[in-house]
Amino acid sequence: MLGNFVYCNPTKVYFGKTALEGLRKELPKYGKNVLFIYGGGSIKKNGIYDAVLKILKECGKNVYEDAGVMPNPTSEKLMDGCRRARECKADLLLAVGGGSVIDYAKGVSVSAYCKEDPWTKYYLNMEAPDNQLIPVGAVLTMVGTGSEMNGGSVITNHEQKLKIGHVFGEEVFPKFACLNPEYTYTLPQYQMVAGFYDIMCHILEQYLSGTDDNTSDYVMEGLMRSLIHSSLIALKDPKNYEARSNIMWTATWALNTFVAMGKTTDWEVHMLGQAVGAYTDATHGMTLSAVSMAYYHHILPYGLAKFARFAVNVWGVNAEGKTEKQVAEEGLSRMADWMRTLGLVMDLKTLGVTPDMIEGIADATYIMKGGYKILDRKDVVSILKESL
Ligand code: NZQ
Ligand code: ZN
């Protein structure tokens, strides 16, 4: 391991069937006014809304609501949330939902009392907050992003056709997160598997980088094996608690900063996926699955040894009598089979991308420097065309 680092993750996690009891323990630490933030209404259908509200009331809170946070939350909605948070003088932002709701709550946390335009300050200029923050707590209902235990906040600006994530510091991480795997049972299959791929992709963004012998790579191989195993069980039996709980916890560890310590990372698939998302508003995990195979095949020659290690240690490829390239390619082919088995979207056309959008999506794709090949614009265009 080569890097120096300081590690701290301040989020307190309550995990399991009684996780929501954690909310009761946490609420007394905050003032009376709680802004209850949620999405398009799934929590009203599956009973999570009622369960959360009951605890808020029993704990004597003044409850204000901010509903309708959309998947891929927008900069416009963010401004609406800031106004609501100021109006009710929120002491706590309680995000109940998936990555979109939690990311949005973090955006409101840093923006409600920001004197400048939050989109420009945080998402375009990547500045750190220097104003009063409102604490965020989370109840997770969709698994994948890791937002429950990290500082990420991804916001979409439709006018500018940009989707950008700011990774805030530990002061913006949720103070607590309640993770009950049973809360994910009502997810439509499309969302469930999109989340599975988001987890895989988060791990690969951090695994497929660097050539040093690094503890994190061994940890990530274990996380990926657990994910592959449990995902196939959950696909057939979505209410399998063991599988859903393993996946939920794997997702959290895939992106709670731990495996990135002392390590270079890539994140180019996310840059491609986010640009696709800015143009299509498609489900995050599917924007990643649609571009992944073209991207990984494109960079494979530059990271051959790691791709071969991935094939053997994660996909169980037998390397005997094969060249490193053959082993590496067999690993990717097994991964593609797994993706197809899950029913992931493997091309951009299905997400609504048309050939005339390619140049614009390429313009909106940020180039990262930590992968096995630093892409140029020609590479980006060719990966996007191949993914069509
Ligand atoms: O809005 P409701 O009605 O709740 O429906 C949601 C939404 O339509 C539904 N859903 C969530 N929980 C459910 C449920 N439906 C039934 N039962 C449940 N228990 O699922 C849909 C998708 O939810 P969303 O929150 O959008 O999904 P996800 O968790 O994948 O979040 C996606 C957002 O997170 C960002 C993405 O870019 C995207 O904007 N990301 C955040 C990251 C971070 N904070 O570190 C990293 C990720 O790479 C990602 O970029
Ligand atoms: Zn992601």
C-alpha cells in the first residue's frame, strides 16, 4: 500500500430488522423541527412513512415535509428544499429513501444557508461549504449508492445538461443511518438489479486502478464475491433476508470511503454514466451497465495483470494453459453473463440515447486520471458509439 491517509467515518449505522428503533435513540440529540424528506411516494405504499412518522411524533418533534424528490434530483428541486428547510428552521433533515433522497438532503444541508448559488459553488466549482450546515439522518429504502454512509451528493442540472457529484467531507455524512433489509423488498426488480450493478461498479471503480499490492484489493474481491453470490439468490427469491442483508451491507462498504484508503481510484464509468444520465434521466445503475463492457474492453490492454487477477479471484477463471489476455477476457465475459442474467441494460439505445446525442454526452463526460488509461475525447466517443 502506497498512500498516506486519515480515516474517519462518522456515520452511526443501525442495521437489521429493528434498525428503525435507532431513529428513536437518535432523535433526542436534535432540536424540535424535523424536515422529513422523501421521494415519489413508495414509502406511503409500503408503510415506512407511517412507521417513521409515528416515531417522530412519539419523540415530540414538529414534523415538516419535503416530498417528491425525484430519481436524479435536480438543481431546481434543491432550491425548493432549501427554502423549506429555512422556513421551518429545520434542526434535522431526515432523508427516507434511496440515494436520490439522501444525496438531495446533503445538498440541502450545505445549501440552505449558502449565500452564493449552490449549484455553481458546490457542483461546478467543487468548493467546500463555509456556512451553517443542517445535520442529515437517513432511513435507507433502496440499496446501491452507499449514500447512507458517505459524503456524496449528485445533482442534475437539466438546463446545462450536466449531472455532477460533489463528495463532501465528513461533516456532511449522515449522522446516523437506519438500514433494514426488509425495507428493500418492495423495490421493483428493475431498481433492485440496477442497485446491484451500482455496487459492483463502485467496487470496480476503486479496484481497477493501481499496480501496488494493496489490502483494499483483497477486501474488494471478497465484497464482489459476496455480491455476485447473493445477487443470484435475491434475483430468484427477492425476500431472502440473508441475501438482501448481505447485499445491503456490501453496498455500504463498497462506497463508505474505507476501500479507497491508500489507493488510487478510477471513476471513469461513473463519469460516462452521469453524462448519459444528464441527457436521458435514466436509472443510475443502468447508465453504468450500458457503458461498462465497452469501457472495460477499451482499457483492458493497459491493466492486463489486474483484469487477469479479477478473472481468477472474483470469477473463478482457471488460468491454466491460457495467456494473461485470455484469462482477463474470460473474466469480463463471465461478468457480462452475470449482467445479462440479472437483466441489466447493456446498451445505450435502450436508455433512449440516439446517435446525434453522442457528441453532447462526450462533452459532458469528465476525464479522470486514476484509471489504467487516461481517456481522450476520441476514446470517449468511441466507447459511447460502441455502447449504442
Ligand atoms: O421516489 P420513490 O417513490 O420512493 O421511488 C424510488 C425511485 O423511483 C424507488 N424506491 C426506493 N425505495 C423503494 C422504492 N420503490 C419501492 N420500494 C422501495 N423500498 O426507487 C427509485 C429509485 O430511487 P433512487 O433513490 O433514485 O435510487 P438510487 O438509490 O439508485 O439513487 C440514485 C441517485 O444516487 C446518485 C445517482 O447518481 C442518482 O442520482 N449516486 C449517489 C452516490 C453517492 N451519494 O455516493 C454515488 C452513486 O454512484 C450515485 O451516483
Ligand atoms: Zn454509482
